[in-house]
Amino acid sequence: MSPSSAGPRELLLGDEAVALAAIHAGISGAFAYPGTPSTEILEYIQRQAVPGISACWSTNEKVAYEEALGMSYAGHRALVSMKHVGLNVAADPFMNSGITGVNGGLVLAVADDPGMHSSQNEQDSRIYARFAMLPCLEPCDQQMAYDMVRQAFDISERLGLPVMVRLVTRLAHSRAVVATKEPRPPDPRPPAEGRAWILLPVNARVGYRRLVDRQVEVRAAVAELGCSRREGAPGNGLAVIAAGIAWNYLLECHLGGEELPPSLRVSGYPLCEEGIAGILAAAEEVLVLEDGYPFIEETIQGFPPRDRPRIRGRLDGTLPRTGELTPDLVRAALERAGHEVREVEGPVAPRPPVLCSGCPHADTLEALNAAMRAVPGGRAFSDIGCYTLGALPPLEAIHTCVDMGASIGMAVGAARAGLRPSLAVIGDSTFMHSGMTPLVDAAREDTPVTIIILDNSTVGMTGGQPTAATGDELRRVVAGLGVPEEHLRTVVPLPKKREEITRVLVEEMNHPGVSVVIASRTCVQEAKRRARRGRKEATA
Ligand SMILES: Cc1ncc(C[n+]2csc(CCOP(=O)(O)OP(=O)(O)O)c2C)c(N)n1
Ligand code: SF4
């Protein structure tokens, strides 16, 4: 990678470095759905309020990706950001955008969460990039995050392909000083022309062939960025391949002055075959350090075919197969491979999350428990949001949590298997994200499910972003999807109303068709934020 030219220096989170680089790269728009650890990317762009850059929360990640793709079609640069599981939601347009190609530069910043700090899995987005045959850049630190996002826009426009930038939690959420460069203005192209964007089979076959043929250029573009850099002194037979933040951990383990073994820093995919072959040839043992899946480790098992050194990593037990990589684990792995380094301090012990005192969800879930006791034998299929904490003692009110929007579909499936009562518990934002479509099924067939929408008027779990519909607007959406007015009820989740909510729930659980109960009270944290904003505006 070329060194950054001197510019104003800023103390930035990894997420903010991505955001600022996109602004400086001349984007016209940024699109996202919140999700830890990627939320701060769009929040930063919104705070900068740069004229000419549209930066709005989208209803879900698929919509965000499609909005970015539309902006690219129109000839402008666009950034789209999401957490790793969000890419499952956006997978359809993501995969197909490799075949249509892009017009204005399109960069997807996706933040993985190894160790599942706040996620339902620890899937590795590099696999998606390989699946879609698209370039993926993986910065090792905040400076690289800034530099790489700018370069990603260049590559995207040069190759006519979207480019993924993969972050992980520790990089997204830690700060470092970043030297920035001169911003460049947007440089819009005319809107796309031709058939490439019409994925009828006759065109898609051509587009897919073009994508396959372009792989040589993709490799060359990633290699040109120096995404495979060799460092370290000739050693005692051990070599290291370290990708992304693992490179930082490797350096951190050598702060005591120990010499780095021959090491390959990987910060882009597809992997540089020459770089890998060179490091494999130089060692008797190679330790692979990467956060997430054993992606490089598995890939290099195949080459070179002869005289391959022993490969150590997550697959042979030198490192744990699951969970987040840490400097401590890297040190232990180096020691296991016979390379002694000094000890580094471990992370602070995590605190388990709990519902805030006064949270409206607690009142609804207490009432749900009472209703489930009154009409026994049922299950409450939950969704993802602050209310998922209702699975833990003392509430223990919900029975499942699989993916965003799953609660209603699962309740419908279970009801059709004869389970009664079958309930779904879903927040306002999650309902708008992906709860509406299964509700259409339930309403069309009048399936006996009771859906509780927890309308706290915000996206509580990710820090209070606006929700796509709340209050009367939300009620109208639900009615519009076909839920009969007499079984569309609204309650106010307050301690003094628990008995009333229980009664309403019991009535609807006994109804042999679809019903929706909206529990509507603002999240207490959001109420505080609004009060603070009100005071600020009053004194301004
Ligand atoms: C596909 C996907 N995108 C984003 C997230 C991050 N996330 C988890 S819950 C949630 C929304 C929560 O909002 P809401 O349903 O309104 O519940 P609240 O937290 O406000 O109670 C988000 C954005 C996720 N887990 N999965
Ligand atoms: S942030 Fe809001 S919704 Fe989440 S637990 Fe706290 S009060 Fe409840």
C-alpha cells in the first residue's frame, strides 16, 4: 500500500475512518441499517452533514444495498455499510451486483463480529466476497481503513465492480490517529447504459462470463495495493501469515523488542498466490493468524502441493477454532510454535447486558408471562432487539431468537403445526426491517398467531437510531397488511397497566385467527435523549 500523504490528523474509530474516507472519496450517498459494530459509519457521515451527500437509515440492509446500487447506476459514488449478518439480508443484490457491475464506485463496508459481542453468529464476510468473486480489502488498523476505502472507490470504478471492505469489532470500535488526505469532489459519470443491468438469462450469462474473466484484473488490482507485504527477519523455521487486525496483534506481541519472524501481512483478497508461496517456501512451520473463520488457513492447504510446511492455526488447535482473536491468544500460539514473546494485558471482563430500569419491554414481557400462564402450552417466538434480553432470568418470557424478522414466520409455521397459542414478539424497527412480509402471509391465511409489536419509537439496541414507522403510522402499516381492525389492539406498557395488557393478550391468544397487539411507549433512553435535545434547542 502506498504511504498516506500528510494531511490533517484526526482521532478516529475504525468505523469513522471508513466514513471519513468515503466522504473524502467523493461519495454522493451513504446507506445503512444499524447493527453493531457498523452503526458508527453512517452516524459519523450524518454528523458531518456534508452538502450534497445524502445519508439516511434504510429500512433493512437489502434496501440499503439496492439504494447504493441505484446511486451507482446513476453514475455517483456510494457507500453502503452493515454488520456481517446484514449481508445475509443483502445477499441477493450483493451477489447479483457482481454480474451487473457498477457505474459510479460502490464500496460495501461490512463489520464482522468474531466472538459474537452483539450478534447471533460470527460468520466471516470474506467468504461472501469469494462467493461473489469480488475484491475484499481488510485493513489492519484505522489508517489503513481510511486509505483502503479511498482506494476501494478507485478500484471499484476501474474494474466496474463493487468492492468489499471488511472490518472486525476491535478495529471498528477502537480509536487511533489517522492522517487524512485532501478530499476530492464527486466526479459523476452519466447514468449506465446498455443491457448489463437487465439480468435476463441472456444478459446474465454474458455478465457472469465477464465477471469470471475479470478475475485476473481483480487479483492484479488487489496485489497492486500491496495487500501482501513481507516483513521480519529470517528466523528459526517459523513463519507467520497475519491478516487484518491479527497483524496488529502480531506487532503488539513484539513490543518487547523481540524480532518478528518472517511474516506476511495480508490485507486483501483474493490472496496473492506469489506472496503465500514465498512465505511457505521460507519456513518449516507457518502460523496463520486471522480473525473469523480459518479462511486463509483452509485456502493455503491446497498450495504449494509439495514440501508444504506444517500449517498451524485454528484447524490444528494451535488457536481456538471459534471466538475472537486476541493479543493473548496470538502470544500463546507463537509460544506453542516455539517463538517466545512478552506477555500483554488481556481485555477487561465483559458485563452481561440487562434491560434498563423502567424499560417498557419489561412491562410487556411481564404481562406476556402472566398471559402464557393463563393460556398454557404455547410458545413465544422472539426477534432481535433489547427485548431478546427477556430470554434471561428473571423474565424468561421468550423461547427463540434466530434472525431479524424470524419471529412472525416461525410463529406462523408453528401455528400451522397446531401449536396454540403461537406468539411472536418483535420490535418496531425489526418489524419494518423484515417482519412485514411474514405478517402478509399470516393475514392472508388468517393464521392463528398473536403478534406483539414492541413499539418503543426507536432502534434501542443499537443506540437509538430512528425507526421506519412508529405510533399511528405503524398501526396503519399493520392494518394495511390485512390485520382486521378488531384484532389490532394497542396497549401502553406501564407497571400499572400490566393487568390490562395481560387481559388483552389472553383475549387475542384465544382468537382463532391473526391478531396484533402493539405495545407503545418510548424507550426510556430515547426519552432522555429527546429531552436533552429539547433543552439544547431551547437554550440555543
Ligand atoms: C440482519 C441484522 N441487522 C442488524 C442487526 C442489529 N440489530 C439487532 S436488533 C436490531 C433492531 C432492534 O430494534 P427494535 O426491533 O425496534 O428493538 P429495540 O432494540 O428497540 O427494543 C438491530 C438493528 C442484526 N442483529 N441483524
Ligand atoms: S435502551 Fe430502551 S428499549 Fe433498550 S433496554 Fe433500555 S429502555 Fe429498554
